[in-house]
Amino acid sequence: MKLPLLLAATLSALNSVQAGSCFSGPILPPTVQGSSSSGRNATSGSQSNTHIQLDIKFPDSRTETASKDAPKRPNIIFLLTDDQDKHMGSLEYMPFVKKHLIEKGTVFENHFVTSAICCPSRVSVLKGQFAHNTGFTDVHGKFGGYDKFLREGMDNEYLPKWLQDAGYSTYYIGKLLNGYGVHNHEQIPKGWTDFDALVHPYIYDNFHPVFAKNGEIRDYEGTFQVDVVRDKALEVLSGALKVVDEKPFFLYLAPTAPHTEMLYNSAKKVEQVPGSKPYSKEGRFTEAVPATRHANLFSDVKVPRRENFNTADVSGKPRYIQELPLLNDEEVETLDHWHRQRLRALQSVDELLDSVVQAVEAAGQGDNTYIFYSSDNGFHLGLHRLNAGKTTPYEDDINVPFIVRGPGVAKGAVRKESTTHTDIAPTFLKLAGAQNKAYAFDGTPIPIFTQDSPQPNRESFAVEFWRPYVSELFDIENINENVYRSVRIVSEDYSYLYTVWCTDHYELYDLKKDPQQLKNVYKNSNVALVNRLDALLVALKDCVGKECQSPWIKLHSDGSVKNFGQALDAKYDSLYQNTERLYISECLNGFYPENEKLIGALRAHENW
């Protein structure tokens, strides 16, 4: 079914989903979808009463059977938000996340993304690899987007295919990647029993969401996007939960909240939004948009005024941040408003989670289902004078929520090991009892179980970025200088962020002493410390597989060093004095390995 640029205005009305209306038998012909109401007041009250009638493919329990003696495999649900912060306290405003996940599961305090923007991060989830190995370093064009994903056959070897090979039904609902849109919606990725994704240019249009269900366009104009995701999720669950004894399921939910809304003139006529910033020739960012029922919440909430909010001294930061003026009162008020809108938008995600948990528990599958919650990257408002955005190596952008509940997972617990999005695919495969020994995962399974011993050597990983800074509110200068390579080290004894910028600028933060990342101590640090950070960054910059999991093996092939603390032993000083360090030649938009050169190690007598 081809999609005209402007979708037909007349669509079939939605039918309410009644108990028992789903099926678990043979696949039925698709039904036409539509919206039951229009306008931004379509969803009112404490919960939306609009439901979507869907056609979902479920395993046929008459033909797909499993041995009664086979161990029962768990169901896996992954809820991934878009641009959700951790450090501005968004989780504190989500009571169902607290009730169902934080209190009944384990929080991973030190979970990170390795590229703080959507497409590279989402591909790392699906592939279990860093961006320098997936080749996804942008959201569109040569280095990112859905066309690249298909062109390079990324769906031949990735998470849903592996889970299907392990006997799972796989369901996707929501945003996949930027670039899945009106021009290619019929080209669906492999590996999904049902694929129901948002399409460009409607991905970020919250009251006019358009999905492509297995390649067929479905328009839900007038219904709030997260509510559509919720209803689709409940329909999937109502069928999949009936046949879990024969076929477990994996459900990936990806609403776009609390991402800023983005409207495109090519899709429809839109009024100029006061305060909006042009994003491209066709689209522009605006504030996050919540469901109408949440529009007036949190009227007194402001962005937390931490030390790194609108920082007075940015002398140690890269040049494009040093050149930023202090935010004025009007700009700060705008950031506070954006913060409130983001919290309001997340309320529908909170309700979505509650609905999913209730459905799972009502089916008696609460003790056989793992539910994971995270975000594709973090977000900042006013961080070090930056307005609204992500894409930096600082904690607000890379340290994201990660929570899991399920059988064998400790309740109300917090774990401190460092984990990243490259670990998610290996974790899901381990739960599913699947193996892929020939594939080079950069990540390893996350220690989610109560009996899992602490893993102190899970401490270091790469953070990498090769595109301009994304400013979603106010224009700033020199955004092309946002190309960097970082190493983040997290441990009970030490915590560092070391960054090499494309402008020949270096940053080093000791987060044990300076968690707000205010004082760049690079020029005041012991050269022996910097030598080791340089060596570790070089070891990680092109690591593959086990080299990423245990980067010290590249520096100490005898296995004598397994963590940064051991590497600090003075007996290794001469080794690190002769280890090369990284230099990024130019601020290029895209990952060009030849642009990253190795030069001699820093010497004690050099002028920093």
C-alpha cells in the first residue's frame, strides 16, 4: 500500500478492544486502522479511553508445540524511552516506574550509552557493538539512518533474528530509526514476527502518529502517540500471553517521549511555533508535547539548580562551550518550561508501563517475564551553559536509567558495576538460552541476578562521537567542534572521564571529587595517570569483541593487569611512557579512521 504525502482524511473509526477479542490461531487478514477522534483534546481524563483494533500475528498453538520436558523460557519486554534524563530527576515523577520496577527490581546506577544520540545508540542495542564497529555514527545520511541499515544488511545479524532462531516470537512497536518513513515503509527489517513502527515525518508528531504495520500504513491522527503504543502493546500481549507455554515472546516498546516534538512543512502546513529553532529545511524542534490529560501537571517544577547548571566558569571546557554566554533569565525560564513538558510527556510512558505490567500479571506471567527499562541517551537543560540537547560526553547525556525486574532479580536493589547499551543484546540472549559464538559482541551479559557476584573489573568503556552538537532550542556557534573520543572509568575506588577533542583540547574529570564535572584537571594531573588514560583510550578506540570487554589484554597480554587500579602500579611507568596516544586531526562530520592518528606519549617535561 503506497502512502500519499498527505494521508487520506477519511479513515475507519477505531473499535474498542474487548476482552477475548484477540486470537491465537491462524493469521487473519489485516483490518484498516484509523483514529476515533481528532484534535489535541482527544485524550482526556486520567487514562485515555481510546483503544486501537489491531491485527497481530501470533504463533498457532495447534502447530507450534514444545516438549513438555523443556525448561520454561522467560518472556522479555524492553521499554526504551527517547532522550530521557537521569540526572535531572525524571524518574522521581514516574510513580509506576517506582512501584513496578525500582521497588520490585534492580537499578543499575552506572549504566551508560556509548554514543549519545538516537540512531547510533539504538543500533548498539540491536547489535551489541560500539558505533565504531557498527558504522552507525549519525542519524541520517552516509553514517546513519534506516536506508543505511538496510543497505548494509544490518538486519541479517541482530537481536530479533537471534531471538527468533532461539524460538521466540518478536514484536516491535514504536520508533526504530530515523529515516524509516513514507519513502521506504514497505521495506521492513527482518526478524520480527510483527513490526509496527513509526514513520517519518510523523515520528515526532505526538498527536498525529503514523505507523507502518508490517509495511502497511496506519494513521492515528488525533490520538496521542504513547497511547497508541500502549494499545498496540496490550493487543500483542493479549495474544502472546496465551501461547507462552509453546512460544515465549520478546516485546520491544519504543515510544518517543520525552523527545522534543518535530514538525515538517512537507508533511502538512504548520504554524510557526514561537521560540522554535529551525532544524533543517523542512523540520524544526519544539518543546515536548504531553497528552492533554497531563498538560497542567508540575506547574512549579524547575530544572534542578545543580552546580553545573549555567556554570559560571567554563574555562576548562572545549572552545564552543567556552564561548557560550551565561543563560539569561528568559532563557532559564524557557528551560524550566521545557523540563516541565518533558516530565508531563513521561506520564503517558508511566501509564504504558503500568498497563503492560498489569496485563502480564493478570495472565499469571509475572514470575516468568523480565521487564527492562532504559533510554536511548540522556538529555541536558542548562548544563555548562548549554541549552537543550544531548550529544556531549558529560554524565547528563551518557548516564541513563537502566532498571530490570523478573525472576531471580533482587527487589529494591542497586548495583554499581558499569554497564552499557552494548551489553543489552548479550543479556537478552543469555536469558533466552540463545548462543551466537561466531558473532563478536563488544558487550557482555549484565549481572542482573541476585546471586551474580560483584564484577569489579567491569569499569572502563569507550564513549565516541563524530557529528556536530545538536542544539534543540537556541543557536550556538562552532557546533562542528563536537567530535571527540572518551574513556569513562567507573569503580568503587576511582571514577574518571577523559576526553580527546578534535580541537586538540583535552578534558579530565575526577568524578569522585568532582561529580558535576566542573574542574578540568588535565593540566594539573600526574603524567603517569594521563599516560595510562591515553593508552586505555587507544586500546578501546578500535577494539572488537573481547578487546572491548577486557581492553587491558591489549596492553598486558600476559593478563597481569585487569583493571585501572592495577595499571597504576609504578612498575608499569616505563611501559606507559612509551605508549602512543590519540590525536584527532580535524573536526569531520562522520567516522573517518584515517582522521584519528597516534602520536608519542605525553612526557613529564612537556608544556601542557
